[in-house]
Amino acid sequence: MNNPTPQLPGGCFLVQFPRITDNRGSLAFGEAERHVPFPVRRIFWTYDIKGGNARGDHAHRTCQMVLFPIGGSFDIEIDDGRQSVSLHMDDPSQGVFIPPLVWCRLMNFTPHAACISLASEEYSPEDYIHDYMEFKALTAEH
């Protein structure tokens, strides 16, 4: 992420993973409850995103996440119902923490881009909010 980062909405913040670099290349790492602010219960990755497609486009009721690129780049839009910010993600040692009730949309994937997602909970369809108007109503209550 090369540009200065604007104030992030809804309790989101950047997560900087330690990076070790030598003449062989770079290694970044994160430890649950140290670099990742929760115990990791699920890990998944999105990749091979076909041109123009977006991923995410939802919020979670209770799940917390950290998302970061491990190849290529993409843009992420985070929205807490009052403020929306877009970030360009291109540094594999830097992710973004997404708390519950923050709408998240990933787009503009470069060829061969991949995103790793660390989640605080196992998959549960009931945790997802896919309707933006429902999300706005829920965020208005908080």
C-alpha cells in the first residue's frame, strides 16, 4: 500500500506482519493473538479471479477477519454504514483487520492475485449479511 492511509471506518485497522528479507527473498509471518488480534479458527484464500469480478460484497454479524494479498494486488472497499474507504492492497506483509458489521468488497484483482483471509470463526451461513439495505439497518441500530 503505497499511498498514505486514510482514517479507516468501523474499527478497521492495518495489520503489519513482521518481514524478514535477505538475498533469497522475503518471508512475512503472523501469529494469532499477537499479530492477528484474535484466535484464528478458519483460513481461506481467493485466487484466479476472472477479469472484472469482485469478491466479498458482504458483512459479518460476529466474525472478525484479517485479509492480505499474497500475490498481485487488489482493491478493498470497507464500509461501516457511515463512511466508506478504498485501499489498494499490494504488500504481502500488510493486511487489514475487518471487525463485525463492516461491509467489505474486493475488486480490481491483477492477474494471478491471491488474497488470504484469516477468520475468527468457522464458516456459518447465518453470520453473513448479503443484503446491503439489511446491513445499513443493522449499522443504524449501533
